[in-house]
Amino acid sequence: MITVLSLALAPTFFVMLLGYVAGKTGSINNKHVTELNIVVMNYCLPSSLFVATASTQWRDLVAQWPVLLSLGTVMMGIYLLWYGYQRGPRGMNSSEAALQALAVGQPNFAAAAFPVITALFGADHLSTVAIGIAVGSTLPSPLTLALLELDKPKTGAGGAGGLTQIAKACARAFSKPIVLSPVFGMLYSLSGLHLPDVVAASLRQIGVAAGGMGLLVTGVVLSQSRFRLSLNTTIGVAISNVAQPILAFLICRGVAAPVEITKLSVIMAALPSGFFGILFGNSYDRISVEANSTIIASTICSALTLAVAIGWTYSYVG
């Protein structure tokens, strides 16, 4: 178990710390990381997402429908509830609420899932990672992008009507490479065609940098923000690290999912908060101190909560 945790968390902490130190010392200008952000969001991650989904056989994706159901339901349920809580009782603006909801609701599939799932279940279960990434990239991510688009400062005289504005924001959100790539990947998998080796190798060459570059940029962005462990952040971490895997387990039990599929779903849901919110916020000049603090605290606390989830996988027999 210690080996698995080390493989999963040590690289994550190391690369984020590397970016943080680089930003603090001025080796990388933490006030201007737009170009790095573009590399991650428009090239590295889309390439990784497309290869992960397109190279997985359709029957393997379909066989894991409980993973899709549990992760999709839990992520969107928590996202919408947390967004509503931030907007209503706490009075946050739309962008702030969306970034906080994404930090709480979407685990770090892009960087932490591959080493954890490989160490626990073997490389032949990486289709589960592809499903998790695809669900995150097609449900909470585009919704967050659409909300950020809607909250952008309006330019020019007048403004579009409400429905037109929403439609344009959704169109821009769903046209992002990070949203389109897993969709095209799943469609390619559905076609039954084999992804040519040269294409897969070429995309992996840039896609392999997705997790590392994403964490590096995350660390750089975090170096310019304050860490604040508020009650709101603490509750968010508890929901992300504890409630989310429990809910995934209950959904899998409710649909009588196989034991191995249940274990995969729980481990995926138990991963620490993902860094997409930081990258999205940076893209729109919307830095959320609480969302960033949630991601940091969730990653630190995952050393304990993920260890518990991994220990559970060794004892659970259905």
C-alpha cells in the first residue's frame, strides 16, 4: 500500500511543488502563464484524452457503464449542489461558484488516476481512467467553461439577449479542444476502427506531458495565491475526499455492479481534487483563493483518505 501511495502522490506533490518554487523564485513568471496554460489545455490534455478513449475498444468502455454512472452522477450531483450553495447562502458570483464547484466535484483523473489504477489493478484497466477523464471533460468541465464565458466582461455597445448569450457561451465551451477530444475519441472507438500506431504514438508524444505540465502550471498559479483553510474549504475537502467515494460505492451497490468495477469506481472517486479549475480560472483571469485552497488541502489530505480507500479495496469482497 505504501508503494502505491508513493507512486500516486509523491509525483503529484513533487511537480506541483516544483512549479510553486519556480513561481515564488521568479524562474517562471507567475503573473504571466497564459502561454503555458494554452500548451496544457489546447495541446497536451486533448491529445492525451483522445488517445485514451480512441485506443480503448468500445466493448471495454460499455462494460464499465457502472463506473460512468457512478462517477457522472456523483460529480454532477456534488457540482450542482456546491454551486448552488456558493451562489445562494454564500452569495458568490457565478465564476467563483463554478470554480469552487469544480474543485470539489471533479477528482484529479488527469494526473493521479494513471499511476494509482495501474499500481492497484494493472495497465489493462486504464480504460477506467479514460472513462473518468471523458466524464469529467464532457460534464462538469464544459459547464464550468460556459459559466465562465457568461461571466466575462461584456464589450461593445449593448449586449445579446439572455438566451442568445447562453447559447453562444455553451457553443464556445463545447468547442474547446479539451471537451471535443474525448467525444471524438469515444466516437472513434464506437466505429470499431483501430487507431493507427503512428497516430497514437505521435499524439502520446505530446499527451504524455499532460499530467506533468498541468501540475507544473498549477503549482506556478498557486504560488501567486494565498492558502486559506476556511470552514468552507474544510467542508469542500470532506465532500471531495470522503463523501464522494462513499456515494460512488452506494451507487455501484445499488446497480449490483461487479466487485472489481465497484472497487475501480471508489478509487477513482477517492482521488484528490483535480487542477482543471485552476487552469480554467487562469484562462479567464478568475483566480479563486478558496478553490485553489481546496485543491491544495484535498491533495494533502488524500495521503490519508486515499490510503483508507486503497486499504478498503484489499478487504472488500462484495
